[in-house]
Amino acid sequence: MAFVEAPTTEDEIAEVARRVPGWKLINMFQGGKTPLVPVPRLKELGYHVIIIPSDTQRAAIKAMQRVLAAIVRDGSAAAMAADMVTFKEREAVVDTSGFLDRGKRYGV
């Protein structure tokens, strides 16, 4: 698989896809050197794997900064409740019950 890194125009993205045989991976993220091209378009051009390595992490950091600012300002995160998943949803995402079950199974 060819890792296509930092083409600077959509024309370059298309040219690489035409010229490089086989599987191609391209790196997309907000603020990078490569212009953002929608995933369906990248697939049309011949890219097989599209990675977006930092956008979700950067969004999570921004959200954490907002909630921490609310805690500093208000003494709690109550003002941010609408921007947070419920505790039950959080438990499902991190699979707490699965970890607890494995702990019981392995005697931890």
C-alpha cells in the first residue's frame, strides 16, 4: 500500500491516484497541507484507505477545554450537560461491563 502524504492540490491528489498502482492510503485532516476532499470523491479517485488522524482528537480536546472552563467558572459542569453524553452512554462506549466481566473471569 502506498501512503500518499501531503499533496497540496486536488489535482495532485488525482494525479497520484492515476500514476500509483495498487492500494493507496491518503492522510486527510483539517489544517493540513492537503486540501480536504470528501471521502466519496477520494474513493472515486482510487484511494482505498482514508485516514483522518487528528480531527476527532482535536475536537475532543476542545470539548475538554470547554468543560474545564465551565468547572473553573461555575464550580461544576452543569452548564455543559447538553454537550455531554449521559453517564450510561459513556459506560457503553468504554465497555465498563465488559471490563468488569473479564476481571471476574480472570480473577482480577
